[in-house]
Amino acid sequence: MTGILVAAPRRRRFLAGGRGPSAKMAAYLQWRRFVFFDKELVKEPLGNDGAAPGAAPASGPAASKFFCLPPGITVCDSGRGSLVFGDILALELSLRCPDPCRDPAKMRSLTNFQAYKLRVTHLYQLKQHNILASVGEDEEGINPLVKIWNLEKRDGGNPLCTRIFPAIPGTEPTVVSCLTVHENLNFMAIGFTDGSVTLNKGDITRDRHSKTQILHRGNYPVTGLAFRQAGKTTHLFVVTTENVQSYIVSGKDYPRVELDTHGCGLRCSALSDPSQDLQFIVAGDECVYLYQPDERGPCFAFEGHKLIAHWFRGYLVIVSRDRKVSPKSEFTSRDSQSSDKQLLNIYDLCNKFIAYSAVFEDVVDVLAEWGSLYVLTRDGRMLFKKNLFEMAINLAKSQHLDSDGLAQIFMQYGDHLYSKGNHDGAVQQYIRTIGKLEPSYVIRKFLDAQRIHNLTAYLQTLHRQSLANADHTTLLLNCYTKLKDSSKLEEFIKTKSESEVHFDVETAIKVLRQAGYYSHALYLAENHAHHEWYLKIQLEDIKNYQEALRYIGKLPFEQAESNMKRYGKILMHHIPEQTTQLLKGLCTDYRPSLEGRGDREAPSCRANSEEFIPIFANNPRELKAFLEHMSEVQPDSPQGIYDTLLELRLQNWAHEKDPQVKEKLHAEAISLLKSGRFCDVFDKALVLCQMHDFQDGVLYLYEQGKLFQQIMHYHMQHEQYRQVIAVCERHGEQDPSLWEQALSYFARKEEDCKEYVAAVLKHIETKNLMPPLLVVQTLAHNSTATLSVIRDYLVQKLQKQSQQIAQDELRVRRYREETTRIRQEIQELKASPKIFQKTKCSICNSALELPSVHFLCGHSFHQHCFESYSESDADCPTCLPENRKVMDMIRAQEQKRDLHDQFQHQLKCSNDSFSVIADYFGRGVFNKLTLLTDPPTARLTPSLEAGLQRDLLMHSRRGT
């Protein structure tokens, strides 16, 4: 058996001429020949118990001899690291693998086990699973059996047989001609010489989950089967001696497409790899045809009767015989052809050249495994390949092969050099695959081999071509740091311009920082404007606070603001003065500094100064300087600035012991309160003044807020009698109740307060604020107050009341006389005739002319004047306004009398008296009714006024 290493990559498909005989011959003659491969006999290490008896003596090294196969081999296959043989004489299956020394030229036997009692006819070894499917016979005349072997599990030392079922589903006898299994283990197809094909659908390793049915019936023997997976669609190619067809087996109805009307012999079909779009290859005697599931593709003119067709890593392997024999002879007579010479050609279909050509005697089969191609011959020997990559690369370049094809060759060449231990050469080949080969394929190899230098070279090139991701950058920088190659590291990160950066900068900064290369990390962060990383390294790793603050001063406003909020406390702790200075500029007129100079061309911005107050938590001196600067330079600063400044000044005032300094701080606090910033919002300022017992500030804020009652109570609490009187004098006009509270306050004092009581009574008497009886009752609670205190008050009050009584009596006499006069007039109007002697109109004051209108009240009008000004025919226009006032008073009294009765009735009958009162109060029933006839200075009756004053006074006394 001869093994051949693949040198051709996956490439695009080329047509090789026309369909006619002349075109086929011309195309065939155009194919160039190259010797890319050499052959060598497979050897067997000495001491291998599995060697067949009668093996030829070793002519090579003393440690090995030529490997010979058993003489009765009927079938063979390869996959999952083993070659599998079916021996009709030994009635067994043999699994063989390379020697553990990894030399493909040496083979050793792995295991032997009896699979069938009579013979093994077909084998199929899966490539992705260690599952072997076989067809054979246990008894003569009995239908062949299909057995599924799990080679990873053992049953008494032999592989475990997981399933056995008859190959022929029906009762008609026939012979199995071919077998194939899908790699997903859900499809298995068996072809027969009678032209039928059975499809086993489901899990092929279990009887319970699979179903067998006849997929195809025909008149010609089935010579080849192959599954093709395209997305979710599974196709099955079926080739007979006379036609080629495809089925869709992943559906229900299994639609069929007939692709061609000529076929091939046994073992003359194969499925290509993705380099040829997974096309189905059919090798006829004159041409090799390629098929898609729905159409025929290109064809290639290769002469000779085809015996074997095999696809191996982009190469088409054809074993043919020069003497033309019908394909049907494969089913009739094979022994008659055993002495013929056979030609093995290896074709590169993409580049149209023959990569290898050799003559063999009686080839049994061609197998591919471990990256090599093995040729089995009747003499029981195997041959394997030699590598000629350089020639393949040169040829590919001369043929102008595309980059994908060259990359595939470079990858295989690199794999070969890597397996030989030439890591330096291998990495050079892998570098040439960048952009085509997945980098992880190469990185994993050199990581496993601990070859940091080679890995570094590969990653450098990957970055130079801008094909690296963040993981690649991390890995490369780790390589540099492990090698401690600072020069290479600097060369890598110090690119000429940002446009030449071939790596993820942030990832590089993280890796360098973690490795302790702070200067390199700072260089990247500063050059590529990763401000947060620059500051994080300066402050957390290097502790260079001055440089960090200088860097912040160069940043644009938004970034400077955000970084000061983040790192302001750290900077304030270590360099408070410089940090305060920067904050002053940031909150007033910020412009980024350029090498110590302000950038005056940039627009000025300012931050919200209130947001930076927490930064000064442990630096009150700097906080005060900052707040005072903001209040002076920027008067419209947020209210929080002034609140904090006031609190700071009050704290200093409260803790100061020096009287002169304390007085200065007192003046500063009062000045701040009077600055006008606390007029509308003074709650917080009031709380601060109360907390620090700043009396002048409290009183000032009370006065600004018109809280006269609080001012009065403050002086009362501190027994400041003169200030109580002063408050009443200053604010008594705005709040008359202050005098009443003052009288009540002094009345409760047992000490001598005659002077203050007299002053209060004087104002009460002048303004008539309280009834005399209530004044007497109030002062009755003071044991020190004598009659002499209120004598003057009572005398003056009695004199005024006497004058008022005299005025009232005079008014009563006048009202009585007026009433008598009106009654006489009414009587005269009723009993005596009325003579109208008016000569002028009461409206226009012109001489009366007929027609005229006269009223009993004595007013006369022109008819046209009356009609113009009168509202009704029965009312005198001149007397109507005064009469209307009187009528309104009468109606109001009647309505009030009725409403009072209704209110009293509801109040007595209701269970919720408060709801009734609240309802009438909401309707305005208890509001004072002011009539237009009342004098402007009219007051309530003395009794009602006294009652209200008493209630008010009692309320104020309870409040105090």
C-alpha cells in the first residue's frame, strides 16, 4: 500500500473541456505531469504479535520488517485512526493502526475479532464516530446480515455489537453490492445487484428507533451510494451501471432526480470534499463526471477502464486498466483480470495537472487515514507517501493559483513541519496563511508546544495585517511580558500614528497594567485618549497625583468634569490647594490648558459647583475658599453654595473663642444672610441659625419671612420685655394681635411690669383692640397689678363710651323725628291731594313741557327723559338707587332669618353636627355681610366684638 500526502488545497472548480471524444482527448493531452509523491513499503516493528505469518524479511532498519496483509482480504475501509480489513480465510475483522512512534511507514496490529461465521462482504467505518457497519453471512443460503459495531465498548474482549438485522427487507434473494452510512447516524443505505436500494432511517445503532424501507427499484445493479448534507437537506446519490440519480431523503416523499443515463462499475464513485462543492464523482471508462444533487457538473476526459475512484483532500485518485473492459465485468469475472498491470493516477482537478502516476500489480483498494494515502496490493504489501510541498507551492504559484488554494498548501506544509519538530519553519508557513486560516488553529499548536517565540512571531504578523482581535492582543502582550522583551514591546505599542494601530488599545492597556508595565500603559492611554485609564494608572498604581491633576486640566470640559467627580476626593486629600484651584476654574470659566497656557480659543464652560461640595468633606479650609470664590465671582451660583457657606461660617463662629474674631465671623454671617440669597428660601438657613444659636440670624430670618408671632415668642422666651414692646410697635399695624399677646404675657408675670402693661394698654385703648371687660379679666391673673395700673385706661374708656352713648341717643332722636315726618307724609299722600308744582325736569333740569310724568316723591320728568332713564314705569329714576339699597337690606335680613332657622333645625336633627357646620361654613353663611349703607369705619356691636376678642385672646393664650 502506498500513502500519498495531500498537497492541493480547497480551490474553485474548473471545466476540463467539452463533451465530445475529440474534446476529451485534447483536454487529456493538456494535463501536465509532475512527480509530487514517492512510494515506500509499509514496515512493521519487530515483536508485533499481530503480524501475519510468512512476512518478508526486513530489508530496512533492524527495528522493523515489511508489513504483509493476510492473503484472504475481501473488503477494507478506514476512519477514526484505523484501517479495517475483512479476511475471508480467518473469518475475522482486523483493525490496524500506525506504530506509536508516529512513523507512517510502520504499521502494527490493533485487534482481531470474528464478526461472521462464513464471510465479510462489506465494511463502512464512520469518520466522526467510532462506529463500524458491516455486511456478511453466518450461514449458507441465508440472507446477509447487517451488524453495527461500537469499537469503543467491549463485549468479552471484542467490540460491542449494538444491532443485527437482515440486509434484505423482503423475501426475494439478492446480493448486497454497496453500503453507505450518514455521519449523523440517522441514515444508512444498502444497494443490491437487482437494482434496489433500501434506506434505514433513524438511529442505526438501535432497532427501536429506526425504520427500513425500499427507496429505489431498478433493472441495473447498484454500484455506488453516497450521502450529501446541504444545510438541513440530506441527499442520497445512487449510481448503477446505466444511470445516476439523486434522492432527497430528509423529507417524506423522497423526490428523485435522474442526473445522467450512464453509470459506472463498483468502487468507481466517490463524494468530493468542499473544495469541489461536495460533488458526486462517477468514473466512467472515457470520462469522469461530477454531479450536483439537481444537475450534472463538469466532466474530465481520463482514458482507461476505471477500477477504483477515491477522493482524498482535494485530489482525485483513479486506478484504471489500459485494456478496455465493460463495467459489468466487475460483477462477473475478476480473477481473469488479476494479472493485468494497473495504473494509479492522482489528479489535481482545480489546476489541471497529474500530481502522481505509477503502475501497480493487482491493486485491491485505496485507503486514506492519518493524513496519508495507502494502496493495498494482492501481494499483501502496503506503500505510503513522501512529502514534496515545496514543489507543490512553486507549481501553484506558476499556475496563478488563488490565495485560498495557496493558503491551504501553506497550512498543510506547516502541519508537516510542525509534526517533524521544525517549529520555526512551521510558523513561517502558518504566517503565510493569515487571512485564510483561523488563527486559533495555529495559536493552539504553539501554546501546546510552549513555543512562545514562534507564537510571538505569528501574533505580530497577525496584528500588522489588522486581523487581530482583543484576545490576540492580550496573548501577544503576555508573550512580550513573559519574554521581558521591552524593545519589542515598545516597538509594538509606539506606532507612528493612530491610523497605524493594529490592535485593541484598551485591551493592551489592561494587559500592560496587569503586568506592571505602567509607563507603556500610560503611553498608550495618553496617545489614544483613554483618559480614564490614564488617570486610573496614575492615581491607583503610580500615585502621581500632580501629574494626574495636570492631565485633567488638559481635558475637554465634559471629561474634566466627570473625572473630577470620580477622582476629586483622592486629589483633594493629597494636593488640596491645587485641586481647589482647578475646581474654581472648572466651575467658573474653564478652558483646557495647553502646556500651562489656557486655550482661549476654546469656548468657556462651567460646571455645577454644588455637585463638587462633597469632595471637600475633610477639607473645611479649602471648602470655605471655594465657596467664597464662587459667591463672589458667580453670584448666581446654586442655592446649595450659599447654604453650605452659611453653615461653614456659623460653625466657625460657634467654635471661635477670640472675641474679636468671633465678632468678625458674626458680621460675615449676618452679611451673608442679608445678601438676598435667603429671601425666598430661608428654611434651611433658619434651621442652621437655630442649631448654632445664632440669635441675630434667627430674628432677621423671622422678620424677612414676616413671622411676627415667632419674633414675639422668641423675645418672650428670653424675657426681653423691651424687645417685646418694640416688636409690637414695629409690627403691630400688620398684626394687631401682637398687642393682645403682649398684654396676656405681661399679665402672667408676677414681677413688677406696670411700665410695660401701661404701654400695652395705651396702644390697645388707642386702637380699640380689646373690650375693657376682657382687659380687666386678663389682668386679674396678675397679683402685682393694681387698679392704678388700669385706672387711666378705664377712665378714658368710660369717657369714650359716654360720648358714644350720647351720640347714639342723638342719632336715635334724629331717626325718630325722621320716622314721624315720613309717617306724616305718607298719611298726607293717602288722605290729601298732591299738587305738582315742579317747573323743571329732575333729569335734564329743563323747563317741563307736556307730556310730563310726575311722581308722589315730588320728582317730575319729561316723558322722553323718563322713558330714556327709567328701568320700570312704577319707579322714580331719581329715588330708585336709594330705594334699592333699602330693599336689599330687607331681603338680606329676611333671608338670614330663614337661613338661621334652617341651620338650627339641621344642627339639631343631624348625627354629625360638625359636617353641618362645615357645609354652611363652606357656603359662606358665616361670612360677615357688609352692606353698602354701612359707614366705612363701622364696627361690630360691642357685645359681639367683645365675644370675638375673647375667643381670639383665649386662642392666643393657649398657643403660648
